[in-house]
Amino acid sequence: MDKKILVVGGAGYIGSHMVRRLMKSNYQVIILDNLSTGNKKLIQGNQWVQGSLGETGLMDQLFREHTFEAVMHFAAFSQVGESMSKPLKYYRNNLSETMVLLDAMIHHDVKRFIFSSTAAVYGEPVEVPIPEEHPLTPTNPYGNTKLAVERMLADCDSAYGLKYAALRYFNAAGADPAGEIGEMHDPETHLIPIVLKAASGEIDHIRIYGTDYPTQDGTCIRDYVHVNDLAEAHLLALNALIEGGKSDVYNLGSSNGFSVKEVIQIAEKVTGNKIPVVEASRRAGDPAVLIAGSEKIKRNLGWKPQYKDLESIVQTAWQWHSKQT
Ligand code: UFG
């Protein structure tokens, strides 16, 4: 019988790409999503439970009805800026509700967990590319909540034998090339989809948040990684745990950084359209440079990202974007 995986947040951007990848590998997937930031259009397969991971009764029922091999958790709020002004929203959803899920897992003896962590756990880097051993000093509540969950997972491993992989993503980007799923947030705050909206004329311009950072052109540098490469990494981490592997923490990035201005130039090339920009002040909570060292997951789990340049990543995002308008 196919192994069953609970994908919490499977109607979201990264979660939906994960579900697609799992189904291709013949896993049976149950999606739990309350559609707070997810979208019905992104749901793959037909096994969707509408609800939240913080609902104790629902969690108990789910784990009683199904025998899960593992749980993958993508259902977090993830906007750095919003977390600065609404920290409790982030602590409630990202930390308290995750505790309810973990409680149910331990109670029902499900002991494999794949967690979407983030580059935001590092804060302002003292070393670039950032290795996993880098100090953990988040500069915003979003990063604090993710780090708190990582620590909770380590404690659950010591106490209950929960085996987990915490995957620290840098900037997820692009879309599945089949064009059926892609990035779809409301409101949209991420750079690449906003740049593409400006390229297609849906919005007048893109605001560049900060041109006085200590980088070559004064704009922030980020490490963009294709969403399907992220999904592949999750699958490798899942299979390693199923085969009896130990808990671990991995960065997921491309080891290459691009400034906001460079992203805009690449998007102009891909779309063939001029992208109007307005230079604005810095956005609260943004570190200047975030670039991942991802050697550990390549070495330990054999991760081989397929999308090696930003142009091809933006190309897949543009393909998806063009279908939506
Ligand atoms: N940016 C702009 N204009 C915009 C939107 C973004 O200039 O309209 C800039 C941001 O200031 C930042 C860069 O583009 O410098 C990338 O911003 P995103 O919002 O696309 O992504 P972030 O780097 O802020 O956030 C991402 C993930 C988070 C994760 C974080 C790691 O979305 O979940 O990387 O810090 F925590």
C-alpha cells in the first residue's frame, strides 16, 4: 500500500508543489489547509481536509482516521514585514498551533516531521554563504517563531524520539513548468511576482525597498531557489527519515546572490518589457544579504538542484504569471 503523508499547508505555494512531487512518487497525500493564505486552485489530488493545525479535536480525528508515515508542515505565516507589526499573529499560528500538531503526532505515535524553516533564523549574517552552524540571531518575529519551532523539535527528539528535518529556505521562486500551479499570494509581497506584475502592466511600478544597503548597487541581495528544487529536497529528507535517518537541519539555496536591481534586469530580459521602478525606503526587518551555503544537503542527501540560473527560474514564474492574466 502507498505510504500516507499529511501535508499541512498543501494548498499554499510551496506546499502545492510538494504535494505534486509526492504524488509523482506514489505517496498518498492528505492535505490539511484552512485556506488562510492557500488557494483552492492550487490543491492537487482530491484528499483535502479544510481546517487548521491548531484545532485539537480535528487533529485527533485526523490521526485516528489515518496512519501517517510522516507529516510535512508548510502552514506558516511568512511575511517578515507583517511579523514586525503583528508578532502575536505569528507566535499564535507558527508556534502555538504547531505545538497542537506535534502533540497529536506524539500522542498517535507518528514520529517523522519535515519542517519548513527559513533563512530568517540566522538574522544579519556574519559569514556568507551562510553555513548551518552560523549563529542563530533572528532580526524579526517571523524568524523567532521558526527558530522556536526548531528548538521545540530538538527537545521532542530528545524526549520522544521524534525524527525531523528542518529545512531552512532562502527565497523560494518560480513555478512548476507544467503551468498548473505557481505563486499566488493575496496580498503579494514577494519580489519576483511583484516584478512580473509590473512587467505585465498589472501594476504601475515596483518599489525598491532600500537603495542604501552595503551592497554593490545598494539593494538587498537574496538567494533564489526554484520551488521544484525545494520540493525535491523535501522528498530526499522524507525518504532519509523513512529509511531510519537521524534528525538534521539543512539550508536550501543556490549559493548565488542577486540584488533587487539585478532581479529586475533579469525579469526585463525574460519578459521583454520595461519594468518601471520607484526607489523607496528600507522595509523593516530586511537583512542586507542572505546567501545559503547548501553543501550539507548535497553531501548528505545527494540534493541536485535542476534550476541553476535565475533567468530560468524567472522564466517559469513568467509562464505561470502569463496564464493567470
Ligand atoms: N522587495 C522590494 N520590493 C518589493 C518586494 C520586495 O524591493 O515590492 C525586496 C525586499 O526588500 C527584499 C527582496 O526584495 O530585499 C526580497 O523580498 P521578498 O519579500 O521577496 O523576500 P524576503 O527575502 O523578504 O523573504 C523571503 C521569504 C521569507 C524568508 C526570507 C528570509 O519570503 O519567508 O526570505 O529572510 F524568511
